Amino acid sequence: MKRNVSTTVRVKLHSLTNRKTDLLAREYEAFQTEVHGGDADLYSATDQQASKVQRQKDPNPGTEQPVVLRNDVFDVAYDEDTVLSSWWVKVPVYDPEKGQGNSIWCPAHVPQKDEQLVREGNLRDSELVRRDGDWYVHLVVKRSVTVQDEYDDVLAIDMGARWVATCAFLSDRKTTFYGEEVRRIREHYKQLRKSIGKAKPRQGQQVVERIGDAEARKVDDRLHKIARSIVEDAEERNAVIVVGDLGGIRKDNDKGRYVNDKTHKMPFARLLNYIEYKAQGAGIDVQLVEEYDTSKTCNRCACEGVRTTQGRFECPECGLDDNADKNGALNIGKRALGKFLKPLSEAGAVLAQSETQVIVQRDDEPANLSVSVDSTPSGGTPRL
């Protein structure tokens, strides 16, 4: 089965002149003004994108939005004969000296593993991002891949604050928890930044930036290992991968300072990107499903349960007492099968079509699954 998929490649801009840095910063700040309802001079195509973001997202005041780079006005080029850099990204900006739009070519670092993808793929609308004083372009590359259309199992993934990924097979409920090391790394560097900032107030900022780079590298390495392990497990069982869509997790979702800090800073999008990239390379499909109500609904009887603690779920109806993230992952898997619609209310249903029949059990016995997935794009529901 052929699928058109999009992969995001994180490209770092480097060795920028003061003028290029100032133009990028000016464009970035002007974009923030526009998306929050103000008026500023922007490159014309970027100005249109700012209006679209403002209209569609209505971002909360004080939040920063990545600058959307329309694919017909930015470009990526490779030149191995250039001393400063082999890769270059053309970024559209408004030039106040000229009073009009202009484009600047910025030296860039493309991860070696992604070079072929960038060369051969079709560039789509991408994003300019500022992170800890550095500039990145998140390149969205569209490509065609071949994935299987029949699977023997479902590997469901719930992403959350406690575990970056909780993975459960629907056939036997075997569950793996990932993220303890990611949390440990982030907490270590969080405390380190605090101590350095207090001890060396003048030099602290430069040290903190270097620490941020080290943290990002270690977290990124761990995310790659997690994604690789997930895909290998799916390959071993011939399982389709389904992930709860966290698209709105950061908006209107205030759960207190402690949980917010952990949730909002967890690298969910990056991990999903790595999982999709590795899975599609292995011929395995990845589907996004709506996560609404999966965390507070019993995966056994579909009744509303109680989170007695952050990590525990109890059902007053059927007596289920289980890990809360595991319960959420199983609900995500069952939603992908089509058993639950929004809201989760039709437990024990039999879903049948000419290709296959799937019966999801209501008791503790795992179901025998035979899954057939059509070419629904990411974000849709597998057809059984």
C-alpha cells in the first residue's frame, strides 16, 4: 500500500552574520505581533501565513508561534564546494533597509541520516523556530512510502507527563513504559541550570546555553532509541502502530504548575516524528487517533473511572484496578479498531466488514485480532 507521508527534519542554522541574525529576529518578532492580532511589516507570503495562524489557532497571549515558511518562497540547497557549509537554507524576510521583502541564504546543518530524505523528498510548508538563542528550520518533507495493509496486532501508544510513551499490545495487553531516563536527564539539567544561574550570574547565561545543547543531544539520542525499540516490537508482532493525538494538549489544559511543567516540555512531537519515520521505513503504518476521554474511561467496560493517583486507574463498575497510562493506551488501541466512538460508550460491540471480523472482549481475555488497514492518511481511523 502506497502512502504519502510527511517527515519533519530539524535543521540548525549556524555561522550567521550579525545582519542575518538581526533580520531573522526581526521577522520572528514581527510574526509574533501579527499572530496575536497586531500589525507589523513581514515578507508578504509570511504575512499571509501569520493571518492564517491567527485565524485558525487563535494562540494564547504571550505564547510564541513558529514562523510558517511557505514552500514556494523558501528553498534548501547543497553545495559541497562551499567552505562555510555544504547545506544552505533560503529564508524569506522583510528587509527594512529596502522597505520590501528579501531572502537570505543561511548556512545550515542537516543531520547526516536525513540528507538523502531532504535531497529526494518534496519540501512542504516548514517552520522557523528560535530555541535558546539558536535558529532552526523544521523542514517538512513529503515522500511516498510503501506500508503493509494487513496486520496481526495493534500496538497502541499513550503519551503523557509520567511516561513519554506507554505502549500496549491489544492482543495480550503486554505493556512497556518508556521515559524514565528522559525525565531523569531533564530534571538533572533543570537543577544544574538553577545552580549555575545562582553561582555565576554574569557568566551563567553562556554556560546555561551550552548545558541546553548537551541536554538536547542526550534527550534526542534517548528518543531515537525509544522509537527504534517501539518499531522493532511492532515488526516482531506484525502490528500496526496507533498513537493518541496530542494536538491540543498545551491549550486550555491547566493541571497545575508541576504537571504543566512536565507535560508542556516533554518532546512528544519529536518522538512521534521519529516513530513515524522509522516505522514507515520498516513498512509499518502509523495512525493517529483522537485521545478524547481515553484517560478516564475503563478499557474493560467503557464506564467512567477514577484516577485515584496520577498513575492509578480504578473502575467502580467492573472493579478494574490498573495502571492509568496502560488503561489509556488500551483505549487508544480499541478506538483505532473502531470499537469506541466519541464519547466512549459502546463497549462489547462487534465490528465486521467483508475483509475481517474483530470482536473486542469485555472480560480479561485478550481478543484475537486480524487487522486490515486501508490508505487512510495520518489522523484517520483504520478500516477493519
